[in-house]
Amino acid sequence: MNAAAPASPSAAPDAPDAITALDATALSEAIHARQLSCREVMQAYLARIHRLNPTYNALVSLRPDDALLAEADACDAELARGQSRGWMHGLPQAIKDLANVAGLPTTLGSPLMKDFVAQEDGLMAARMKAAGCIVIGKSNTPEFGLGSHTFNEVFGATRNAYSPSKTAGGSSGGAAVALALRLLPVADGSDFMGSLRNPAAWANGFGLRPSQGRVPMVPALDVWVSQLGTEGPMGRSVRDVAKLLETQAGWSQSAPLSIAGRADSSRAGDALDVKAQRIGWLGNLNGYLPMEDGILARCEDGLQRLQHQGCAVEPATLGMAPERVWMAWLVWRRVLVASRVAPFLLKAGNRTLIKPEALWEHDQAQGCSAAEFLSASVTRTQFYQSMLALFEQYDFLALPTTQVWPFDVTERWPQSIAGRPMDTYHRWMEVVIYATFAGLPCISVPVGFSPDGLPMGMQLIGPPQDDAGVLRLAAAYEAVIGDWLGRLPGVG
């Protein structure tokens, strides 16, 4: 499908790190061709996890090696009988620690949940297990998944794969670092305010926020209003992202607003006539979004790769005052986050065990009237319509994935960007809200590195429910950025 993705091996790799170097699709092909056993794959990944994870803290709640190797042996026995569970047969997988896996802790990164063990799988984990993966543990996340910096009081901070003194981003930070360090072949995550995109950008990988409703969130306290957050895939290659999306996606009667149509990964491999594509470059929204030096330039380098293939790239304007979008976004976010935090505050003493940012979200939402929420929903509708108007001019939209480079791992969040103070703990992430608020498919793709070796990404946003189109554009882009993709963390 794309030139940058690792090819399927013609013979079994003869070293553990050669096994973990394969992307998930190539690894699946090697397993099903009986060039690699599931035991060999599990051994290779466990060796790398034991070597690197203590430093980077990407994976948590890891299961015992002997139990995992026994499951790998069972997978090998099934293949020997000509049976395969699916494309993920025997692949090691860690589920983000916001989602349930039967028998494993779901801590949410909160001291209040550190002893909770799920009794059943969430829908995403169940679908991935049905496709054949072996769940080895969980991937680390910030407390309640809030803030694009993965640290919590249960497991500590996850460190950036390219510079362990820096943040990994979040909230799918553990997943992104595990991918970059080759601790997992492919990864799942979730995205409310860039949580699949921001950490992918800071790990030199691909993170897709699917269309609203593409991947059902089950279980959920509310299935009608809470549509800003979605689960989704991350990968080292676009074809892996497409394959995992196909596994995660699909209608569920437990999620009545979920999309009924399949996310067919084979469509992502269809030829894309790049010369016929028009991309609207939103940049920093005409100076509205502060950006650290070098970020816009890196994204423009990425766009030039597409222009060299004949793609038209033109400056674009959002179509609605971004401050109006932000204010409406705040109302939606506060109400939805507050509903997640509120059950933990039923016991008054719990307040001291919840991080200040989560308490702020909860407290800000108190007193929000139905009229205020409906007004914010009307603004959201108007914003959606303005995005539809943009797609009458352009096939896709592009803007940076993040407004800052990875910051110090000991810093809670950036207090200012380019001299402009940040008035909330998440204002520095404002660049990611546009795809979320409009429910549009969006993928973060690599755009190179800073002079000191820190990775950056760019968002490619597609029209409503055109996840396949976004993946096809990303695949065409991936084919011409092999030099960036080939730059791996310096950990061996």
C-alpha cells in the first residue's frame, strides 16, 4: 500500500529486535505464513519491554511472562490446526488504561481507582481480542485522561521516546511511546482533545481520530450527548492504522449513534490521485493560535512533500471566529468532563485525591444552565456548517497537531506560548479542537524534527465520515517521508 511501510519478510528474522522492527501488518503476515511463531514474537516483545519500559514507563499492569507465553503457545497450536482468530492472531497488545479488560486493573490513572479490576471487556478490547491479540497489560494515561501530558499518582510519568526528559503527550501517551520504542506492534487509544494525535506527533507516528460514531464507546454512562471522546487506532504505518480501525469500528446496539457502515481497510489502499487533491492550510489561524518557533515551518515542509507530488496547497480561513468556537467548546468540555468526575466526588474526602485540573473542570461546570449548553450547541452547529463550506473548496484541511514542542516531563502544562499566557490548563492544545468539535476524521502524520531532535506532527482533516479518504491521503504522504520515519529513538 505504501513504500514506507516495512515489507513482509521472506524469511524469519533471526534476532528479537528484527521481529519488533516489523509493523503489525508485516508481523501478522509472517505469523500466518509460519515464518514466525507467536511464542517467538511474544519473547521478542517481552525482552524489549523488560529492557526499555523501566526507563520510559509506557506500559503498566503488565501480566506475568509465563501466562503470556502460554497464550502464545495456544495461538501457535491453533495455527498448526489451520485455525486463525484474525489478523491480530498472537500480536501483543496493551489497552489504554481508560478502557476495561477483564481481569486487569482499570485505574484511570487515579488513586481512587488503583484497586479496581474490570470484570468484563469493553467493546474495543473485546473486538481486538476477537481479532486475535494477546493483551499483555495496559498503556499509561494521565489521571481521568485529562491533559495532554501522561503522568499520574498511580504509575508516575511516561517519558518521551526521543528524549526521556520530555513529556510523551497524552492522554494516549503510553501507547505512543510503546509504538515508538517497538514495545507494541500497533496501539489503541482514545481522543477527546487530541489524545490520539498529540502523542503520535511527539512519537513520530500516526494517530487517527475517527469520525464521530465510527468506533463506539462501550460501556458509557451516557450514549446520547457524550460524543466528543472516541476510541481509535495508532500505528507505525498507515496500513496498520487502517487495519486496527477496521477491527475497532462498526455499529453497536449499545451505542445508538454509532455508524453502521464498515471501516473497510482495503479502501485505504486504493490509489489516490494526489494531483487532484486540494488542501486548505489553516496554519495558525491567521495568528490566532500562538505557536513555538519552528512548528509551522515543519508542517510546511510536510505539505511541500505533497506539493511535489502535484497536490494543490492553499492558505485557508476557518470561516468562524475561533474565539467563538473556543468558548462553545469550553461549555461542552466542562459539562462532559464534570459528569465523569462527579461520581468520584460523592464522597467528600475524595476531593483531596483528585488532581486540580479535574476539579477545575468539575467546578467550572457547576451552575451551567440548559440554555447555556443549548446555546453552545447552536454555536457548534454553526461551526460544523462553516466546516462543510470549507470542504466545498478543499478536499482536506491541514494544521499543526500541537502548538508546542515536547516540554519538560516535570512541568504540568505550558504556562505560555511565544510569550502569550495560557488561561487554562488545556489552552495550549486549542489547535486540536476543530476536528473534534465538528466530528470529523483526522490523522496526525509526522513532519520531521526540531534541531534538537524532537518530533512534530501535522493534522490532516477530512470531510464527514471520510475516514478512508483521510487514510488514503496519509498513505500517499507516508510514501514520501521515509527519511523522517526512518529516524528512530536512540535506544537500540
